[in-house]
Amino acid sequence: MRLTFLMIQRKIGHGEDARYTKLREWKKAGFSFNIFAFRQVFLKQGIVIWFVTLPIQFLLFTSTTPNLNILNFLGLVIIIIGFFWEMIADIQLNRFKKEKTNQNTFLKSGLWSLSRHPNYFGEILFWWGIFIFSIVNFDSFFSIIGPIIYSYLIINVTGVKTMDKRMSQNYDGYSDYIKNSNSLIPKIF
């Protein structure tokens, strides 16, 4: 819900997402485009969501109602920290982007002073918290594949590397910033 609200807030009045516009250049409108979009966008996202939510699926299909254990409480704490970390990072970024004086620069204050991608850090933390919370028996440990896949995708495919490449192309000094900052893990000391 948080991400949906954020995306609606960012996109209303700004037209179609540039990535979807680009997809339209690859195929003509019609049935072949619909199949192409289904395969390239919706099917891939559906598969990723299925894997990422494996911990929740295992928890929901456990035959007995487990008693809460220390891992459940630890997972809940991690979920809450991840959620608020990501939410605060998004709020800070939105405020920064609204200031016209910040158009040709990038955010390096608040949580963004601790790492280049605190929003991704919070998101990854959230999903690892879900996994830890959902450990109720040995079988549920198999669901670790969910946060592993999600972490890999955020770091190597859709998040950190992609954003660092784009930011390096768009902002002077960002390449030096990469060399002198942590990408995900907050540098607190």
C-alpha cells in the first residue's frame, strides 16, 4: 500500500511511465503487443511476487497455528524497522525533489547521508523480516529463496546497479559519490 500510494503520488499528471512507452516501440499495437506485454511485464512480475512471498505462503499454509517464538518477534522488529526506514527515505526524497533548487543535484542528507539507497535497504530489510517472522518449522526455512531472490534483484537488476548507472549519467559528481559511500548498508560510524 505504501509503494502504491507513492507511485500514484509521483505519476498522476505525468503521463505513462517511460518504460512502458519504450515497450510500445518494440511491437505494433494489437494482439502480439498484448502477448508481448503480458510476457515481459506481468508474467515476470507475477513469478517474482510468487517467489518473494514464499515466506508468507509457507506461514499461511502451516497446518497448525504456531506459538509465537523469539524469531517471530525478531522478524516483526525487522519488518517495522525496514518499513519505517523505507518510508522515511521516500519522504525525504520526495521533499528533496519538490525543491526547484535541487533539480541538478542528488540527495545526500538524512538517511541518504548514510547510504546511496536507503529506500532499497529498508525494502530488503522488510522482506528479510517477513522471512524471519515466518519461520515456524524446519520446512518453512525453504522459503529463504524469497528474500534471496528479492535482494539479488534489487541489488543487481532493478535497483542499486541500475539507479547508480542512471544517476552517474545524469549528475556530475555521482561517480565520485559511489566511490565514497555505501550503496545499501548504512554507514553509521
